[in-house]
Amino acid sequence: MSLYNNLIQTKIFSSIAGNFMGEDALGNKYYEEKLLLGKPQRAQKRWVIYKSGQVEASTVPAKWFAWLHYTSERPLCGEPHCWEKPHIPNKTGSNETYHPKTSLLNEKIDDKEPATVYESWTPTQDTSHEK
């Protein structure tokens, strides 16, 4: 079964068995199970339908992540705090992947500059603590 068919089935299931809880700034939609008939011992299931149709968990902002994982009862929506940075999806595996300055994969290293920019540590004989 293709991913597209699974997405259609999930959207139909969400419209029937799910309560729409909200949408984040990236367009992802969040749902919670409507009823727990005969199953009062467990928490209601929560899920997300990604706007892109591709499952990319790094696009879930922290406020919605907390709700999805039952850290909070309600979605932590609202205005961001002044210290919060905007959400940036994970760039691993893309052309925008971060490589530290000393990484061999970093294209910015000159041939003249060594790949390692650190000094190795060697212990010294410090006898000040001995009696």
C-alpha cells in the first residue's frame, strides 16, 4: 500500500474518530481520539497529520511535541516567549547539514589549515598535593 493511500485512510479516520485539536505554524494538524468506549484504562490516542504528507518528526514544534507525548493536557499554544527561537526542521541528510569546523565533510576547510584545531593534553608532574 502506498504512502498516499495511508494518508487518505488516516485523514478519513481522523475526520470520523478524531477531535481536531489545532494546527501549528507549519500547517501540521493535530488530533485526539474522540471516545474511549469500553477502554477507560488508557489515555486517548493523539496523532499528527503532516502538511507535507511526508513523515518528518522534526517539523513538530516543542509545544505540540509536549502535547503529543502527554506532557501537557492541552496544547501549549499561544504567543511565543521573547526567548524562543522559531522552529527549524532537522537538516540532517540535506545540503544544509551542519558540519563543525574540524569536520572532514566541511567544505570550508582550506588545504593550508589542518583538519584538527586542538592541542592534545599531556599530564604534568604536579607534586603540590602530595605529602
